[in-house]
Amino acid sequence: MLHISITKTLFEDILSNTKKQLIKDATKHWKKVLLDPKIIEDKIYYEINKINKLYLSNGLGADKPAIVIECINVIQDKESNQFIFELGSILEHKNIDINKKKDELIEQLLREKQLLEESIAKDHLTQTFNRRKMDIDLEMFIKQANAKSLSAVFIDADRFKGINDNFGHNTGDRALQYLAKKLQKHATFLEGEVYRYGGEEFVILCFCPQEQLYDKLDTLRVDIKSEKILHPFKEISISVSMGVSFWKDSHSIQAFIKQADEAVYLAKSNGRDRIEFTNSL
């Protein structure tokens, strides 16, 4: 069984199963340890010795942490001049607080799970939540005690097809990213979350008091127009049309979103760059 001292970081990676290989430069020492010379027909050939287990340690002294680990295979990579130990199961621990390591591993896995869930719930381009997440959140929001305050704000970028057609999809993507940042900024004041519904359409689900909603949305509308999207040939302005519906006036989730969508079309037919409500305030 080979004894190898390794760095703390590598030791912890192997211990947590995030690292399944151990690499050593093919120095004279390791060639002597790992290669077995054979003479066949007056020529010398080298075979790699079979290694079944490795004793890996970190630190100095008798109480240094160590593990005995299965060695599945040893490969000599002549191109990189390295030996690669392919690692298997950990067979034995020494001077390691296993419970502590388990807790650390569980915390790491939970963090990775949370990051994965957040990634799945986000729209890649705009980093707003996606439609799937909106559906999940809606089911939760309508069951809350304050569900009567829930509003759906449907937002559609005006004449967005013209931006793509005249300035290219890269500029269109930057326009969507700009719009998303403005929506996320104002969603905080609206007590809501932003979702990309599809294309240039977004939805804000919010709990802003109904009597304050128009003024806050109008502030958002004006803020969106306050800056330009830079392009080599022209500075591009962007405006939005908004449609608003209220959960207290809806009989289903589908109707709730559909009413907000219909209000957007009303805003567009009335000249764009405006806000329309399914019910007057």
C-alpha cells in the first residue's frame, strides 16, 4: 500500500468524493515506485505495478488525518509525463471527525441543491424568474392571507420586433436585459417578483396596495424611457405597455393572467406606452 501526503484542499476534495483522481508527475521517484522493468528478447519494457490501495494523509505528526482508499487503476500519461491514480471507495478513516465531515457535506449538498433550483427557476438571458416559476408561485400566492391584494401586471415592450429587425438580435437581447433590470428594481417597491412570460413579455406578481399601484407603475413606465440602449448607429428608446388585473376579481388563475394580457392589448390599441386596468381603481 502506497503512502502519499497530499494538500489539505485535495484531501478534503477526495474525502467528499468531488475528486476521483490523484495525479503525480512522473519523476524518477515515482517511476521507480510504479514501474516494473521486464526484459523481453533483450529489450527492456516497463509495466505499471498493480496498486490496490492508497494511504493518503494530510499534515504532520501521528494524529494527522488520513484515509485508506481503493485504487482502481494507475495510468501513465506519457504526453503530460504524469501518473494518474483512479480512485474508488474510501475503505478506512483515521483521525477524522466523520460526523463533522458529514455535516459539512450535507451543507454543501444543500447549497448546491439551492443553486440548482434557482438556476432552473431563472430565465437565462434576463435573470428574472421564468414562467414555470410563476406558475408555482401563483399557486402559493393565492393561498396566502393577503391574496386579496395580489395583482398581475402584464408588461409588453412596445415595437420590440422593430429593434430586432433593424438593429439585430444582440441589441434586442441587451434591450431585454435593460428592461428586466428596471422591472426588478421597481418590483421591490411593488412588493412583487418579476417573471419573463415569453419573448418581450414580462409579468410582475405583486401585493402593492391597490390605491398606490397606478402611481408606482407610472413611475416605472417613465423610468424605463429615461435611458437609451446604445447602438453604433443610433440610441434606442424603449417603452412598455402594461395591463393590470386583480386576483380578488378573478375566478381562476387562468382568468387572472388572461385579464392582464387583455389589458395589455387595450393599452397597445390606445396608443402604447400606457397602463390599462381590467377594473378601475
